[in-house]
Amino acid sequence: MATRTVHAHADEPREQTVLTLRKVAAERGWSLAEGESGIDVLVFKKGLSWTTWGTKMTVVLEEEGSATKTKLTFISHYVYAITDWGRGRREVARWLAASGANEDH
């Protein structure tokens, strides 16, 4: 399984960030894996495509110092792939752009 991790932050409270991420996922064709998700972890899945046998995006959320910012850790997983050929980073970049979050450098 190929995995890519990206750290980012959102300039909104955790609860609003969760709503934003759920909306972005629905718009992009991802399903929330309710049984694998929790209060501070959201797991989204996408089925088979011509490039992969399944994709999973895990997002870990933490309040960042104040209640008005949220620290995010995106972890993309590609099933049955030795490398993701940069797809994980590109997919996370699309999530960041759609949600308004910013990657930490």
C-alpha cells in the first residue's frame, strides 16, 4: 500500500472544518467510512478506478492553539500500489484547494 502524509491547517474551528471536509468529499465522489471514523479522525474511501484498486484518505484533526484554527494531517492510501507516483500529493492538493486549507511547510 502506497501512503503519502501531508500536514496542513484550516483557519476555522474544528467543527466547521469537519463540515467543510465532508462537503468536499461528497462533491469529489468520496464516501465517509463511518465505522473507521471518529471524533478527531475522518476516513474517506473511493472505489476502484483504472489506476488503483481503491483509495482511502484519512484526515486527523486537532485544535491548533486557539479554537479558531484546526491542524490537519492528510494521509492518502492507495491499495495494491508500490508507489503512488505522486497521486497522493496531487489528491491532497485538490482537497486543500477545495476546502481552503493551507499546507504547512
